[in-house]
Amino acid sequence: MENKVIDESRQGEALIVNTNKEGSRKMFIESYGCAMNFSDSEIVASILIDKGYSTTSDYKEADIILVNTCAIRENAEQRVRNRLKEFNVVKRKNPKLMVGVMGCMAERLKSQFLEQEKIVDIVVGPDAYRELPKLIESVEGGQKAVNVLLSRDETYADISPVRLDSNGVSAFISITRGCDNMCAFCVVPFTRGRERSRDPESIVAEAKDLLERGYKEVTLLGQNVDSYQWSGGGLRKETLTEEERVSSVSFAQLLERVAQVSPELRVRFSTSHPKDMTDEVLYTMAKYDNICKYVHLPVQSGSSRILEMMNRGYSREWYLNRIAAIRRIMPDCGISTDIITGFCSETEEDHQATLSLMEEVKYDFAYMFSYSERPKTLAERKYKDDISAEEKQRRLAEVVALQQKHSGENTKSGVGKVHQVLVENISKKSTEQFSGRNSQNLVVVFDKNNFKKGDYVNVLAERSTGGTLIGKPI
């Protein structure tokens, strides 16, 4: 599992689906954390819509409030706690209002939420969303309700998620759940359970359905997409015979099947783990024009000593070998990463190793964090969090400054070139312009003209600002 990609612009986003039925009960679903959580919220909405609920953007008029939570970083937990206090002000005025916590915090803090703080009625973990209607019935009968059991099989493959994407152009498809990697800093294996893959037929069917409904891009999601392996479901990886392993479906094969749905459907994926990133995946990406030339490959640290302590399963040299393979097979590929500063015992030498690796790779983009100790993790049990907050922040500031330099240089190199852009949204700065991303995941802004959302537009980039290209359609 990676230090999951957190899109700050979507934190606290309310899920809205146009299903308002007269007299229906209303749900308010708010999501925090990574793309997997937002995808899960779509599944939950689908389950409750089938039970007669509709969505609302105003929590004060809801019959049930559900917060889909993240346990990756401490500040994410604090934001959720503050939000629950706001919801409880409304609950005091309307005792029938139900408040529930879903997702990764739910598993981790179930007893605190229900018994000590008494701030919620329902606690439901990532593998128990099918049970929500029953849990709601329990609350209506006067009981607090909890189900945070982690499943060996659950993938929600048979549930067609509603889509919360406001742009109607791009959508997530979950292909795996859980994680087996046990990185020392990461709480996900404890909150989402063991890794299990989803039937490839159901994934391809979902991609076809999305295409028929007008979507132009899908992102295949997993804690670690590279380790996707379908051989009949459940936790069977360790017990597969050689014959079963050969006949199973790998991530590269799944990627090819989804790409073959239609050349008009763009395919992205996240997140890759360096130890599992194979040349087969890279060659599949290079083979299909509609597979975006973009890889998110979290490094976390440039020091082999720290990587070993983090239990990442690779060294600095191994990681750089994977970067070299990407550059060799797809010279125009965009590459982004995750970096943690101030991990336990990190020396100035280790920190400089991270900066030197950044100089060698020159990432297009990075998600950068200072280390925050999470309960239950290997690092909490085994290591001392011995780097001061001030030192963590100093190192983080240096990493951020270097990345901003590289991002600016890389973006500028796209000026004067033509980029195929998928129109996703109206530009944030002007209603007369559209924005979209090119294959390398870079945002491109251009005049609307007669284009519409979902169109592919060739744009000549004329200038750049930070991480954005600005140009004209040709």
C-alpha cells in the first residue's frame, strides 16, 4: 500500500446523485481520503438508493449522515472529528437523525466512536457496506450498530456503483481491495484487510457500461494495482499451484482487456508499487494509444536504509531501475511519486539521498508529507518517532521546493508541442475556457470554442504556469 494519493480539492466532498424521489428519505454522504474512498461512497450510495434513499447536498435536511473516513494521516482524522461535532449540533435538534462513520477510521476507532465519545450511531468498515440497510434498521430499533469485520472475499464486483463524478467524463473502477504489503508506516492492511482481486469479466463489463453511458476515461483503482491477480477470487495467492498461476489473469492482461473495450475510452490506473511494476505492464501501456502514458510510482525515500526500515521491498537501485525501464519503453511517460520526510531515525544523509534521487528522476508531480505515526503500524510498535516536528518540516520544505522547480521545468518543456486533451471541466479561472488532461496527466487550459465535455481536442501549448499548460485548439 502506498501513502495513498489524497486529492486535497475533493476532501469533504458531498456525493450527489440526481435520483430525488418525492417523499424519499435523504442521505448525506461526505468523503475524505484517497480515490478508493470516493469510489466506495459510490457503492454505498448505490446500495441505499436501491432501498429508496436519495442524496442531498444539505446535511441539515438529511435522515442519515455518513462520513467516509481516512486513517492515513492524523490531520485527516482531526478534520473528520471536527465535522462530527458539527453534525451532532444538528442531531441534538433532530434526535431521529442517524450519523454514521464508514471507512478506515471506522475500523480503527470503533469503540471510541460508539462507547466512549457516543458521537455516532453506526460504524461500518470497508468490507461491510452491504450490511448498511440492516445496520440502519438496528438503529431505528434503538440499538447502536457496528460492523467492521474484514472479509477474505468482498469486492462489491456485482454492485453497479452510482457515479459521483461531477464532470460525467471520468470514473473510477475498483479492481482490488485490501493490501498485503505491510509497509511499516501504513495503517491500510489493518483497516482494509488482506488483498483480494476482482473478477476481470466484471471489470470489463463495468468499463463497457461506463462507455455506453458517455464516460470517456476510467481509472483502475487498487491499493497496489500491479499485484492484481485473478484466479477465482478470495485469498488464494499463496496457495496457487504453478498451473493455476500461469492460467490466472495478471494486471498487464487486465489492462489490455480494458484498453480493448474501445479506442475512445482512455485508461489510467493507480497506484503502482515499485517492487511489482513489471516490464509486461509497461509494454502493454506502450502498445495501446488509449492507455495514458502516466505512472504514479511512490518512492517514499531515496535512502535504501530507510526503505528497508519502511519494509518497502526494494532498494534505491531497484527503484531507479524501474524508472529507467519506464523511460526506455515509454520515453514520453509522465511520472509522479509520494515522498515521506522525517521517517524514524532519518539522518541528514538519508534526507540528501531523497533530494538526489529527485534530481535524478525529475518527477512531473509529487505528493509530499512529513511522517505522522499511525497506531497499529509496524513503525509504531518497532521504531521511535525521533525526528522533531521542526526538522520534519524543514526537510519537507526542501523537498517541496525542489519538486516545484522540477514540475515547472517539466511543464515548460511541453510548450510548443501539440497535446491531445480530454475536455473534463470549465477552467477554474475563466468560464470561457475548458480544462482537461493530456496523456501524461498534465492539466491543459484552452478556449471553449464549440467544444463540449468529453471531446478530445488537439491543443498547441503556447505558455505554462506552474503545473498547467495554456494553449489554443488546432
